[in-house]
Amino acid sequence: MLINSGELIKISDLVFHRSSLEKLKVSIQNYKLQHGPKIDVAAFKDLTGVSRKYAIPLLEFMDRQRITRRNGDVREIL
């Protein structure tokens, strides 16, 4: 029900609250302003405080949303 309403968003086999993903988008844009347009998995983990188990699906979601674009081992922040 909460997924259907859009309040929760399913990413892979994980579920995240919409507001958390919105905050993540802002954090990524702030990272870009401070550190430049590229972020790797290690930096993303440090930024978010999540493990690789969560970081990879979140980064793939950001790629699909066109917030980031994968280029080898790094993501370009769009």
C-alpha cells in the first residue's frame, strides 16, 4: 500500500522512504559542489554512511533517475 502510494520506493529488494531519497539527491548535489562532478562507491559510502550492500542499489537507482551516470568505477554527478 505505501509502495503503491509512492511514499515508499522499492529499489532491488530494498525499500526506502521517498523523503530519504530526496535528501540523498540533495546530498549528492552538495557533494558535487564541494568535491567535483565525480563520486566513487567508497566516497558514496562515506557520504551516506551505508554499506556496499545498500550503496550499489542506491547508485544504480540514481543512474536510472539520471542524477548520476556510471563511467567505469565512478559516477558522474549530472
